[in-house]
Amino acid sequence: MTSRPEARSRGARCRTAIAAALVLATLSVPAASAGAAVRIDPRTATVSTPAGTAIVYRSPFRIVFADARGRVVLREARGARGSLAIAPPPPALASGYGPPMQQTLYAPLEFTVGAERDVAGDSGTWAGDLLASGRTGTVFSARSVRSIARAGSGLRLVVSTTDPSGRTLIVTVSPSIGGALRVTARPSPAAGVAGIGDSFLSPPGEAFHGFGGRHLGLDQRGASFFNWTAEENVNATDFGVPGSSAGTLLYPNGPQAAYYPQASFVSSSGYGFLLDSFALARFRLDDHRHAWQADLTGPNLAYVVAPGSGPRAVSTLTSITGRQPLPPGWALGPTLDREAQLGETPAAYLARIRADLIDIRPYRLPLKAYRIEGWATLSETDLRSVIAQLHRMGIHALVYFRPFASHDAAATEAPGTYQYAIRHRLVARTSAGAAYAFGDSFGGHAVLLDFTNPATVKWWGERIRRALDLGADGFMQDFGEEVLPGMRFHDGETGVQMHNRYPVLYARATREILERYMRAHPRRRLFFYTRAGYTGDPGSAAYENGNFAGDETTDWTRSSGLAAVIPDMLNRAIGGAYGYSTDIGGYFDLFTPHATTKELLLRWAELAVFTPLFRLHGSLFAGTHVPWRYDDQTVRIYNRLARLHQRAVPLILRLWREADRTGIPPTRPLWLVYPHDPKATRQDQEWLLGPNLLVAPVITQGAGGRTVYFPAGCWHSPVSGRTIRGPKTTRVSAPLAVLPYFSRCGTRAP
């Protein structure tokens, strides 16, 4: 244990090193990277940018990060004296609690020499979902710097380790976009290394915001989880999982499972962090009181530290990972999805579309877009006719794509597509070279398209261009999670390596196709939105116009129902994925007894009013939640909410344009705007649309109102006329059909 005098001495040396580095940063501008500077001293070496500094201590090895003012915001954990042997992991288990984490070593640049085994669902609803992951072997860590040299605008180090075989670490520290600092590490030799990570000290009360579409709050402190795109994680209570009665567990992958995970977060301690890899990642924020750890499968580690306040960190990280491009204005307007139901014939589906087009007028449904999910099963003549009628009504036509070809009952695939994809070798393969077939979510056989194969990308483009030539204005791009460990891809990667990368390749291929099409057809303004996503340099957010939350259950739960929506939206928004859409009314009713009630439908529509995309969906068995399926009051209330959203579209577009420049999302968690207000930072069921509109929907069944926290300032209700001065917590009345929202005094609400 370090003595207090020694600790004070180290602190003084740290402050001296930071001060020297900051002075140097203001005096020298290396040609390799404007604004960056490198300094090598006998005991330390530094890389400085206008935003901050990384200080490398030679012995014992340690990296410390400071902001532009010289304040330390992050430091690696202290070195370990020895190693840690880890035992085989427990067997695969789908429990609602997620795969268990093994014991770890909190030390600088820890790495495991041994083996890793990853087990995923191999068919059906949870194909590709991670059921177990574990390592056997020994964990070692960095010890001291053997050599150090300039490398471009940064540093290259050879670091000794606690591995008795003499294995070293090759470490680089360099400037990154926006003044961030990038660290990479790789053991040498790398053979036999199953995983590598880094550990950092965490002060009391540090909050960790982000990580993508997580449902259970905005601060992930106290949680440990894998970053692995996962589908169909639903309320574990419906499966009788012990301890799930609170409605917070997800089956089968646990409470932190996400369709759209992001390997980035923003800390309340004054920095942002990005684990810059598609590899299976582990974040441990719970089993050490004063430290946290990020770890990757394989021998390569890369991460970025972005010193600065919350808004600055968000801006810096999203400048690396990407920001969802601004869609055409019509795409933000109210949308109706006409789902294809299981086993439905093309004739029956076409009849339901025709009925919708008749009903839209007398019910005066505000509508800017209509999605034809089963378009691929219709004849070209019928599809052209439907799209032409929609266009005459002033409604844009959307269709549907998914990244696998299949024989199933979903009624969304043209006959012959499955065999064509296999015959032309457009799909992921087994290690023996055969097409890798798996059971899909709709009870059929499927093969996954391989977007590393140029022939697949070409064929994918032909399919999209056909839909656009028929008049479609855009589409939902579904799935992207069903990448199994045993798959092999055209570029040589395995399913484990490809799993998180796949949705990025999927979105990139589509974006490139659409951009080429719009250049050839400059009057067309096209739009697509996705389900799965991940971070990267860039990640999927750089390509997709938006994303939907996945298949929420038709209930009120915090795990996967209505109460899951707001945290999901806000967590992914700060990572550049702010074009958010929820299935109004919920979708997943396969294993649940819950039908979408009138109350649930309308409360869900209220929540969606001040989100970027307003889309009326349906459930798997009950079909599309058209308001007239309920009663006349439902139609009136829904239409009023849809019109309110349409009035908000100009504001959302303006905020989206700002987000395109700054990365600050249109929908903002209160912690981002009021970081020094403890009550504001705890609010995860309300948000700000821009700086001046506070939104607090009712998300509890049977409630006639809710408690709202009003941050500092004066707030006015356009509904009740009431004025409230914050900071203050108060209960507001909100009977069904009333959405609690408040404009900052002196500003206009939509």
C-alpha cells in the first residue's frame, strides 16, 4: 500500500508533468498533427493536444489523462505484483440475468494467455445471442517501460509484463480527432492471448452514461455486461425467471442486453471513453469499489479518451464514431406500418393495404409515410398501383429489407431468394465451405448475407434499386444481430469477430447504394432506418438515418415495455444514434399474454410525440395497431397527438442540423444539460427536446398523472397554463390523452 508522503510526492510529480506538457502544447505544433505535442523525460513521457494530455509513467507503468486545464480526469489502476489464474467458465445458461462474468485482475493493460469459448443461440428467436463466454488461463499485466520513442505525432513504447515467459506489450499513445487521446496495445508475441483490457480508478459517485440502447437507467455504474448485439430480449417475468417480478430482467441475455449497444460512454468525472473495436467487449463497473475495467476478446486493444465536459466529450466521440445523417423532412412525419402477418397470403395482405387506403381518409389520419412490409410478395403491377395511390394521397411509400434470405412464414421474402443466395455463394459459410443455415425467428431456414463479399453487395444494390425504381421512398432495414460464432465470411473473419461489425457493414452498404441512387436521381430524397447497430471508426450511426428500438413487448415494463423506451432513446442518442423510433403500442406478443390496450396505445403515442420519428406499428399476432380498431375516442386522441408531433417536426429538423455539426442530440438527458444538479442527473423518464422543451410522459398503467422534476428556471405548461419555477419536484395531472410537456418561459412550444 502506498504511504501518504509517497502519494503526495507522486501527485506533485503528476501535476508538474501535466503543467510542463500543457506549456509545451502551447509552444510547439508538430507537423504530423496540428496542436499536438510530444515530450520524453527520464521518468515520464507525454502526448498533449489542445483538449488534454496523456502522461506515461515509466516504472511502474501507468497512464494518466488530464483535461486542458491540467485536471486529472482518468488514471489507470496501479500495477499488480503477480498474475491471476482463471478457472473454466460455467456452462451456457439462458436465465434472464445474462452470462456470468469471471474473476479478473484490475491492473494496467491486463491480458489473458489461454483460451476463450463463446456460446451463442444457434436458431430461432435468439439466434446469435450470447449465452455464455469465458476464458481459461492466466491473467498478466504491464510492469514497466523498456523503451520509448516518438512515432509520428505520438509515442511507441515497449512495456515489460508480469508474464514470466518474457512477453512484452507494444503500446502506442497518440492524438485523435477533436483533441482526444488514443491508446493501443498488443502483446508480443500475440499467439495464445485470448483477451486484453485496461483498468482505471474510479472516484466515489462517478457516473457512467451511455453504452447504447440500455433500458435500466442512464447511469450504468454498478453493472457489468458484455457488448454483443442481441435480439428479442424480452421481459423475463413472462418466462417465470426467479427474481424477475420487478419487471427489470431481460430474457435470455440479462438486464443490459441491447439491440444497439455502443462501446462508448461519458463520465461525470470529465471525460468520454470509446473502446474502438468490434470485438466482443466486457465492461465491469460493479465488482470493484474504486475501479472499472474494459476488456476485449483477442490480442488487440484500442481505446480513446476524450477529456472534457459532457457536451464536449459527446461531440468528440461522435466525431469519431459518426452521427446519423439528416433525413428528409417527410420522414419525420407520422408513419403507419402495415405489417405482414405470419402465414398471410399475398392476396390477403394486399386486401388489408387497400382497406387502409380507404380508411385513412374518413378517419383523417395524419400521415406522411406508409410502410408496405410484405412488398416483396406482391406482384410488380399491384405494388406499383399501391405506391402510385399513396403518392397521389401525398404519402411516401416505405418497404422492408432484412439481411438474410429464408424459407419461412413471415411473408416478407420473394419466392426463390433463399436458393438464389445459396447458389451464388452470397452468404456466410461454415468452416467446411457450405452455406451456414440456421433457424430464423419465423420458424424457417435462413442464410445470412455476407457483406464482405463484393458480389453480395452488388446483388443487395440490385434489390434496393428495384424497390426504388418501383417508387419506394425508403425502407426499414431490419435485423443484423443473427451472426453466429461458427460462421465464416468472405474476408476471412469468424462469426465472433464479425458479430458487432456486421450491422456497420450492413448499414454502410445500404448508404453507399442510396447515395449513388440519389446522385443519379437528384429529385429523390430517400430514407432508411435500422434495428441493430454498433460503434466504430466510424460505426453504423454514420450511415443510417435512424433506428428503431427493436421489438418492445406489449406491456408497461421497465425491462422491455413502455418504461424501457426513454432510457434506451437517451442512452444511444449521446452516441450519435439520435434518429430514434419506437413501435407505438409495442410489438412482441409471442410469449406474453399482453394485448395492446387502448390505454397503452395512447400513452405510447404520447411518449412518441416529441421523439424524432413517430411511427405506428403493430404486434406480431394482433397486427397493426390502427386507431379505428379501438373506438372513435382513440382515433381523435391519436390524431391530435400525431398533429402535435407534426408541428414539432421543424424544431426537430433544426435540432438535428445542430446535432450534425456538434453531436449534441435533439433529445437530451437532463444530466447532459444540468451536470451539477444531483436530482436532474437521476432523471431517466423525462428529457429535453433541445434546450427549451421538457417532456415527461406517463409510463405507468392506470396513472392519472406523474411526478416531474423541473430543473432550474421557469417552465410553462401549454396544456394547463401552469407555471413552475425549478429546481422543484411536483406532481402534475395527466389523464389519458394529456401529455405533460413544458416550455421554458419566454419560448414557444410547438
